[in-house]
Amino acid sequence: MFAKSTEAGAQWTDVSAATLIVTAPMLIGFLVFQRQFISSFMHSGIKG
């Protein structure tokens, strides 16, 4: 990603787009399965 840097610096539009592409599916998955994540933590006995 940073190998595409120019003399003026990194191409921040490409970096931002790649970051969104990587993080969006994880965020959507968490939001969809949030109840299952929380209930599995509660049933596993993790105290926090």
C-alpha cells in the first residue's frame, strides 16, 4: 500500500479506501452478530 507513495506523500485516497474495504465487513459482521458475541462471553464465565 505505502509502496505506491509519491514524492508528495502517500496517496491517502487509496489508503482510506483500502481501510474502509477491510474494516467495513468486520464492523457489519459484529453489528449483525452482536447479541451472539455478548451472550457467548457471558456464558463462558469471563468476568469484566
